[in-house]
Amino acid sequence: MKKLSYYPVNRKYGKYGGRFVPEVLIAAVRELEETYQRMKEDPNFKKELAHYLSDYAGRPTPLYYAENLTKKLGGPKIYLKREDLAHGGAHKINNTLGQALLAKRMGKKRIIAETGAGQHGVATAMACAALGLKAEIYMGSEDMKRQKLNVFRMKLLNAEVHSVNAGSKTLKDAINEALRDWVTNLRTTYYLIGSVVGPHPYPMIVRDFQSVIGIELKDQILKKEGALPEALVACVGGGSNAIGTFYPFLDNSLVKMYGVEAAGQGLASQKHAASLSAGSEGVFHGMLSHVLQNNEGQIQNTHSISAGLDYPGVGPEHSFLKTVQRVEYVTATDEEAVNAFQVLSEEEGIIPALESSHALAFAMKHAHKTNNKGSIVVTLSGRGDKDVEVVANCLEVKK
Amino acid sequence: MRLIGKTFQKLKNHRDGTLVAYVTGGDPAPKYTPIIAQALIEGGADILEIGIPFSDPIADGPTIQAASVRALRAGTTPRKVLEIVREIKNQHNIPVGILTYYNPIFRMKLDRFFSLAYKCGVDGVIVPDLPIEEADEYRRVAESFGIDTIFLAAPSTSKERLRRIVECTTGFLYLVSHFGVTGEREKVEEETIQMIKRVIPFTTGRIPLAVGFGISKPDHARVVVENGAEGVIVGSAFVNIISENQGKMSKMLDEIKESARRIKEATIQNLGIHSKI
Ligand SMILES: Cc1ncc(COP(=O)(O)O)c(C=O)c1O
């Protein structure tokens, strides 16, 4: 039995992952894989990335003891890993800096990316501006409506934003369009994918770049508590902030892990985005993993109040960790997330992203049920400024 | 040799190229596909490829994306497309292939898909998002039913890989003509001609070579065949006729037939006249 941190083996996490892409792209993903294997060991590359992570992105991000929230809940100590304080306001910058540096090493000057909430688009635009690359971002027209602020931010950052009107006009369609662009322009273009999804080696590369979250937090919690946390909690859209949190702890078998998916209006409503909790195995966007699909294998439309979780697939490593029962995948509804959004704002003076609010919502439920010892770390994947309008509208309707 | 291979061979003996005609199954509705197929055959199509519409067709341009949307709206399922093939095969003695993204097959499970495909008379399957390294089991099951596995080669495919792709392929090798998605194009790029020349040494004596993506006019077909490709795959040109003639069935069928006839004509007696092999 291999250690869980050893995967992928032959492009796969157990049976999940792989590279189910058109033949044209095989050369591109192989070139990327080879470059990454070399850069991973390259001291100059590592130094450059470390420099940008610290001086540009503001790492390490703090691990904050949320004392008020802890008291309110009366359970274990709750810590927040403050990715909301990273440059751009989310964990996304960890990945975009890493990949943009890779693109540069590969001599590609044009970067394309998809975005849902706009956070990955913003983080891509930032990394590209900093490194002198040209960024073009695909975004569903539906998402452009609900994340206007981020669309404007991307444009300010000198990125071009392409509106995608196909299908459900959200993240999955933005990925489709980015893939079509890549197929057409792969000789000049780097596809900077925003989560641990897509064909191998993307899920591995994005995981490795996001693992800085878990590596830092392990060190921080040991300093503060002298012990590993009882549990880690993170939200799962494609799954990058979650795997970045979990990965360095996978072989610490006593640390429990919870990945929180978006239950939207409830799993029974069909209006959700819980691929692991309510989906089935499928091949989508280049990977074998869990997807929301109908009996004929058509990919279904999803719903979540948070654009960043509104995706019918999930990273293959999560499918694997679910099957081997290393991580428990749970859900939080729109309503629970909005509630957690308000609670954290009121109790701690921190406005969390709606995505991260899903993780918080579960942690709050969970804290009630566990004994007082130990600590829970919730990854606060991003800040909520972008969501204030959506939440205001939602609360307005309820009044 | 199976039906697809024999068809290429017979035409080659007359120095003719093979016209492989694609339409999306169920576009604009399932009941029309057999009639459209008949028009294609009457126009001169030698092999038919019927597509299973998919919600997320990443290798397709706007034309076939729109066809997929129409077909799905009309309630087309993978099983219905296989039924359509059965109907076509009952009426015509012509090879019929299925083109589908992998997920509908994966969802149905390989055994069930291929046994149904076999019962419906499917001769070959093309899966644009299934590269050879993910296809071991797929090939095994397809072979057990005697169905051809048609793989794709692309402008970015290395020589070493091309050799392996040819080994995995039965029926014909599908050469993607350029970097990009499906859709009509103005002309055949010089790059495509170079590609054909590069690939021919790998396919000669092993498997027929057909070129697709962007081949939409008689001239395109002529150039490709003259340079030694044994066939052309034409899709978006026919799908556009369907799209432009919604609700005008007899005009649609006439135009499809005429378009197929003109493209077919351009392949006749032209095979390899510009290639040295
Ligand atoms: C703040 C925030 N958290 C989480 C996510 C979900 O992505 P992932 O599951 O890859 O971390 C997003 C995506 O846009 C996001 O913006």
C-alpha cells in the first residue's frame, strides 16, 4: 500500500484522473509535464516562486485563532487559515504565480484562463501583469453578471475578458471555451487552469502549488498548539484550496478532513453543485472523476449561490480520497453559507467569500458535535467583498 | 478486412478518394437523420459518421455545437442514435460509424455500449477525447465485437506516437487537418498538405488515411486526395445546410445531396496524383 501522498501513479489517483483530451493537446500536456518535472527540482525556479509568494502575494498567510467564534460555538478551538489575506483576496494567487512562472519558462507569452467567481481570473491577471504576460480570461456571461466587480478588476489589471454564452453560461462553459482556444493556439498559448481539474498533469501541478497552504498551516498550528489539529475543513469547488490544505496531512492519519461541497437549495432540489456527494463517475474536462450528469452521460447544470463552487465536476484526487475514505465529503446549503457569512462578519470582523462560507457553515455544525479538546482549522479560501451584493440581494428577498 | 477497410480499398482500386460524411444524430430531430443519411448516400457519400450529441463538445466549433444543442433539445439520446444507425443499416449497404465524446460511452459502460452498437450494425467508433493511452479496455471490447476503433492523429503528434496510434487504429486513421476545432474553413493550409506527406509513410500498406476538420468544399477534398490521403471527412458543411434550412425539409435534402455530390466528384480519379508514392 502506497502512502496517499505518493499519488498520482501513471497519471492516476487510483482509477481517477488520466488525460482524456483531443490528440492535439497531448503534445501540450506532455510538454507541460516535462517542464514541471524539471522546474520542481530547479533551485532558481523555486527561489523565484518563493520570492513572488512572499514579497508579492504576502505569504505566509496568518493562522488566526477565532476566539469569539469559538466561544460562541462552545466546541473545539477554531482556527482560520487566512487565504483571504493573500494578494487578490483568495488562495488563487498561489497557483497562478506558479503556473505563470512555468509558462514563462516554456516561452509562452499568451495566457488563457477560465474563471467562475472571477477570483481565478483576477489572480491570473495579477500574475501576468507582474510577470509581463498577456492574459485572456474566459467567463460565463451569467457569472459576469453576478461578479461584476471582478470583471472590472480583471480589466483594470490589463486582462481581456471573453464572455461565454454557451450552455449554462457559467464555469464549465468557460472551461470548454478555454479548451477550444487552447486547441487552436497551443503553440503560442499557455492554459492556466484554476483548480485541481483537467487532464494530467494539471491536478498534480495545481495541488503542489496550493500545498503551500497546508505546509504553512502545519508549521503554524504546531507552534501555537503543539499538536496537529483534530480536523481540517475546506470548501470544494474544483477542489484546489481543499487539496492544498489536506495534502500535507494525508499521511497523518489522526487528522480528520472534511471537504464541503455546495448543496445549493438542497441535494433533493437538483439545484446544487455537490459532485462528490450526489454525482457519479464520469469523464469530463479531461479527467475521470465524479460529475453531475444524467443517465445518458450529459453533464448537468448546477446551482450554487457562490459562483466559485458552481461546477459539475471535481478534481480526481478528491474522487480518490473519497473512495479510500481518507476525506469525508459533506455539504452546506446556500442558506447555511449566507448565515455563516454573517456570523463570521459579526463575530470576528472578517467578511468571508461565499465559497469559504460553506466550509465555515460545516465547521460550525461540526463544532457543536465534537468534544472540547483539539482544534479545527478552517481554510478561509477568500474574502467576501466580491459577494456583498449577492448577499445583500439574498437578505433583501428574505426580509 | 472489415466493411470500412474494404470500402476504402475498393475506391482506391479506381483511384477514387472516399467521402466520409458526418452529421449529428437527431439534428434537427431523430426522425430526420435517416432521411438526411439517404440524401448523403444518394449524393455519393461512401461512409457515414453519425454523431451522438454531447452537452460539452470541446473539440467542436459553433456549427456542431449548435447541432448538438438542437439534437439534445429534440430528446436525442445515445440509444436513439444507435437506433438511427440500425435504421440506416437496414436500408443501405454502407459502412456507418459513430462519433461520440467518451462520457456517454463511459456512462453506458463499454460492454453495453459495444454490444448495442454491434446489434445496430455500427462499423466503427471515433472518440475525439479518448487518446490511445486511455483506450486499452475500449479497444479490447470494440475488437471483441469486431467494431473498428478509429483514432485521431494531429499536427502536434510526434513520429513515435504516430506509429503507436496507427497500431491501435482499425478502419482508417483520422488525421486532424489543423490546430483548432471543427468548422468550415476557406482553404486547405499548406501545413495540412505537409502533414499528409508526413503521415503517409506510417499508414501506407497498413491502414487508409482520411483527413477531417475544416474540409468543406470540393476543392478542399480534391487537394487532400490528390496529395495522397485516401479519404476526406466532411461534417460542418452538411450540418450548416441543416442549420440554414430548418423547417424547409425538401430544400435541405436537395442541398445536402448536391453538396455531397460535388465533394464526391472532386475525389474521383484523383487519388494520389500529386504524391510520389
Ligand atoms: C474564494 C474561493 N474559494 C474557493 C473556490 C473554489 O475553488 P477550489 O475548490 O478550487 O478551491 C473559489 C473559486 O473561484 C474561490 O474564489
